[in-house]
Amino acid sequence: MPKQSLQQQMYGVTGASRAQRMTLAILVACCVAVAWWLLFGGGIATTGAWFGRDWMVGDVVRRAVLAVALSIYFVRLLFTEFVFLKRGMSWAEVFTIAPWVFAVYVSLAIAGGTNPAALGFLGFDGAVLFLLGSWTNTYSEYQRNVWKQCPDHGGKLYTGGLFRHIRHPNYFGDLLSFSGLCLLAGRWITVIIPVLMLCGFVFVNVPVLDAHLREHYGAEFDEWARRTRKMIPFVY
């Protein structure tokens, strides 16, 4: 899809988009329910039987931490949707995000839920990385939300807080979070999740959002872009 069409789809929607937001929230809530079923409701054995595999549930601590982390991400998504996200949301966006979240949740739940190894240091590192990424994403959005509530800041570009260092700390936070979830799952195959996320951010989200910001803020954005990295500190 051309960049201009994506930009219009993501940033050209007006209105509150209440139906779209509620639909996405419900669909992701279903993803959380499926993940919990896989991890603690007998879903691992049942799903394995569907594919002719004798899957056994793995380490209970790993499963518990992974289930809680996936639930935390859902809560974060709710805050983003209903508090931080001021633009409209298209149905195309809803039905792009929901299948992706479903695929990620099921993949992580099966990978981590069948892992018999104790959580260990890598799992602990994954929990720390997940929390750090969650903080980076949510706190950056919170800072911007507070700043934009001031009437004097209307029509101005926010470049403070974490946005002083990189233009998209929320994307960077998500990349850290899902890398942490992969470490929690403890299966190397799950590395494909943050790799696909990185590709999506680099080739789709960042270029489209930067084009929108440049169109909206002009020279103010160009100056900010000149002195900051796009998403990863010191790298990109």
C-alpha cells in the first residue's frame, strides 16, 4: 500500500472512533483469555492434540510470569487507546492490530507454556526488559499527554521528556517489551516477533508517522529530526 494511503488511513481519520476502539479492546481481551487458557486452562494439551502433538505444560513460574506480562500489555493498550491516543482509528487499523496481537499471544503462550526449564537468569532479564519497555512506552505517552493538555501548547510539537532523545520512544518501548516477552518464553524461535516488529517500525510506522509530522509541523519537525535519532538511541 502506498505511503500516502497508509498515512491517510492512520492519521486522516476524524471523530472519536468509539466503535473501533471498543472492538479492538474486546478482541485483545479475547487474546488475553486465550493466552490464559493455553497457560493455565488445559489449552496446551488441547491445542497439541489438534496438531497431533503431545504437548506438556512447562514450568509453572514461567507460565505465571508470562500470563501476568501479557495481561499488563493489555492494560497498557487500553490506556493508549482510551487516554493517550487523540487521533481517530480506522477499521483497517483495528483488523491489522488484532490478528497480529492474537498471533503473538498464541505463539508466546505455546512457546513459554511448553518450556519445562526453570525461569532462570534469562527469564529474569526478560522480566526486567519487559518492565523497562513498558515504562518507556507508557511514560513517554503520559509525558506528551500531560503537555498537550495545556491550552498554550495547542498546535505545537512536543519534543520534551523522552522525546528529547528519540522521536519514537513509544515504539522503542514496545520493541523492548516484546523482546523481554521472548526471553520470558525462553524459546529462540520467538525472536521472530521482535524482528518482525522492528521491520514494521522501520519500514512502515516510522516513515508514515514522520511524513505526517513533517506535513503538520514543517520546520519545527525538521529541526527536531536533525538532532534526534528516529527510534533506537545512538543507532537509528
